[in-house]
Amino acid sequence: MSKHPYFSKKYKSAYIAIYERLFLKNADLVLSVSKPILDDFRKMHSSSNYLEVRNGYDYEEVYDVNFQSKFTMGYIGQFYDKIKPDNWFHAFSELISEGRIPKDSIIKIIGNNMKIKIPDNIINNVFEIESVPHDEAIRISTTEVDVLVMIHPLGRKGVYSGKIFDYLATNKPILALYDPDDVVGDLLRETRAGFTVKESDIEGIKSMILKCYSIWKNREVLPRDWNKIKQCRRFNQTKILLDYLSEHLPNQ
């Protein structure tokens, strides 16, 4: 939390960092979901033991791909703070106006309660759907959209979002409006499961939407690296911790 972008430097150094150093000093093992976050902790206290155990997914991989009759992009979850769809909508709106994607293309927003601003020319293209259980969200991801969208503005390194792990196993292209040089960009390149572009780059977002549209139009399937994706199963991530404990705990 001492690296949280929304807290003041004074508050982080005077209150949070003190306790983080205390916990790091006394911990036998420090876990985090990504290497950049662990690197931040190492700078605070280098002698602790650190281990990356990522989030993961629990369902069987979906290899079959169905295409919607209309090009459909989907976002599942809440918008909050600086995580907003404004630039995505802006890019989508311009592509519609320019005639570069069909006028009946669709955006589905599932499970968001925050009021969002939708450009006038795409007001009939954006459908807001109430929250659904996790299993239903997975079903929608695999059967009712052509592209799965994630959004996170530039900020602290190492933020995956749990969405990406569920999305990896859907066999649908992932469009991440993230820092391309951060962990999500690395994971999408490694697994060949999608594309990353800065959330602030309108022209870049338009280019990536067009790439996703071309995949839909030509009924293509990305050449995912399923072996690397399966490493993100929650079972396999938990095994990293179990193997560590088995090796380092004294025999009982």
C-alpha cells in the first residue's frame, strides 16, 4: 500500500511504509501476485524470502470458438476511480463515424454500477447488463462476445486484475487497455492471447479494435500457447506455494 498511487507521499511514508517494513522484517515468506510488486518489497527489505503466486482460473479451457452475428466487444466488472471506458468509447465512436467498423457493432457492459458517459452516436450500440454470478460471467465470455476488454490506466507496475486469468482460457481475443510494458502486456505476448495498448492512446486503441474486428470478420482464432495458459490454472499456481513449503519447512 505504500506504493498506492492514490495516497499522498507523506501519508505513505509516515504511516504505511513503517508497518510494511516491520512485517517484511518478521515474515518467513512474502507472497505477491506479481514480480514488480515483490521487487518493490525487496527495495524495502532485501533479506526476506519472496515468492510470486499469481491469481488463476478454475474452469476447463474452452477451445471451441463461436462468432457473434454482429461484431461484439465485452467488458465484465465494475468501473471505478480512474478505470473508466471513456477512451475506449471514444475510439469505438470514431470508428463507427468513419465507417471503419459496422454501424451495428456492439459493446456489452456486464456488472457495472457506476454511471458512464456514452457518446451520442453509439448510444444504441452499448448495452448495460446487471451483475451476474461468476459462472454466468464465464459463460457470457465464451459464448456472447467476440473480444474481451480490460482497462487500467498507467500507474503502479504489477497489476494483473483477476479478469485476465479467466479470459485467458476462453479462446477469445483479449484487448487490454494497459501499459504494454507491464505484466499484462508480457502475459498476453507470452500466451499469444491478445493485444495491449495504452489506455490513453486513442489512435492505438482504434488500431487494436480494427485488428480485433478483422479477426472476427475473417473468423480467425488466435494461436494461443495453451501450455503457458494452463500454468495459470489456480491449481498450478497453488502448487508453486506447496512446493516451496515442502522444500523449506522442517520435516515433521
